[in-house]
Amino acid sequence: MIRGDDLIRRIIVLGAGASADYGMPPGKELITQIIRCCNDRCLPFQELLTCGCSAGELAELGRRLRDSEPDSIDFFLAANPDLRNVGKRAIAAVLLKSENADSVRGSWYKMLFGQMLRNDILLSSARVVHVVTFNYDRSLEHYFYRTALAHFGHQDRAQPFLAHIAPWIMHLHGRLVQLPEEDSNSVAYGEACQAELIAKSAEGIHFAYEPAGDAYAFSVARGLLADADEIVFLGFAFHDDILRNLKAEQWEGHRMIISG
């Protein structure tokens, strides 16, 4: 019998490009969509007004993003603390508006799900595979919950598999609102672009330059990465502050697989 400790301990580190196949806007496209939603003729402008943003704040955010042409919304807001509140709400609104359940199919989520179904050790040992993500979106959780329920056919049969999903995925900079499978009071994927949920999601967003929103999660992630045999980067931008937060100097000797 193969024990979990005999397998490669693999950590998957996700950046914005990792969920681009599922309709989530990476990098510059996120900025473009934020600029667009700051216009009163575009959705979800009204929802942003309802959740506490003023028309003046939105116009200012859109204008300065357009004229400064930043590579990253996170680091633009680092230099502009007066726009952080409206900026986080705009990020949450764009990502929630981008949710489309029919788009979350295939690609690497499908490959990973299939590997986990075929190998019970991937689920039985938390040391074998773990996902560390800097993304805020809910697409990965949504894919696993929906696909597992369809595969097993009943909640009771799927539950042993699903019980591993929440602790298996670590959102180091926060995430949008929970899914109904995690909180019965929440809203399904693709249906959450509402003022109350935009505001709630914005509260859960933390930027790389801010003190870690979840110091415990960062501590656990650093330990996992330091102890890994293999680190896989998918759709990841190597910003110095992020690498410092993860203590990359501890990864010497690790096998790395990198996809930008």
C-alpha cells in the first residue's frame, strides 16, 4: 500500500491567470472592467452606489485608473489609500459580475478533479496536495462542489469528498462571499452581483501590501511551501512583495513547475 508520506508533496500556487479560462479577468483586463463599471451607463454601477460608493468616487477611480495605466489594481490602490474602499468594492463587483456557472468547465480544474477521484491518497493526506491562491474568486470551489455532487449523485455520498475541499484551498488575500454549499444563507455562483454581497465580498479582500488578512493562513502556507517536494505556479505574477510574504528563500532545492 502507498502511504501519503511516500508521495510527492505538491503545492499549487495560483495567480490571476489560473482562473482566466473560467471567465475571471486577469491583471489588465480586471482594470479595464473596473474602469467600465465606473461609468453610470454600465453594470454594476447602480449596485456600487447602493453599497456605499458615491458617483464622484467611482468617476475619480475610473479616471485615474484610465490615465495612470497601472499594471496591477492592487498596487495602484497601494499608492492611493483614498480610493481603497471604492476600489475593493469595484473589484468585488467586477468579479461577481464575471461569474457564469456554464463557463466553469474543463481545462485544468477538470484534470485536477479527475486525479483526485482516481487517487484516494490525494484526499486522505493533506500533506500530498494543497492549493495556495492569491485569487479572490469562487470558481475553483464552485467547480469542485458542483462536479462532485454530479459525480456521486447524492449529497451524502459526495460529503466525504467535499469535506476536504474547504481546508484544501487557501485564499491568502481573502475571497468573495461563500457559496451555498459552505453557508446556506449565501448565494449561488453567478447570482451574487448584488449590493449587499458586493460590500460583504469587499470586506474579505486583502492586498499584498497590507498586513496579511489572515496571518494564520500565511503561516500555514509558508510551512507547506517550505516542506513541499514540488511547487507548481499557475498563472502567477512574481511580484517581490508576494514572494517575500511567502518566504521564497526557504524553497531552495524544491522542484518547481512554472506557468505564467
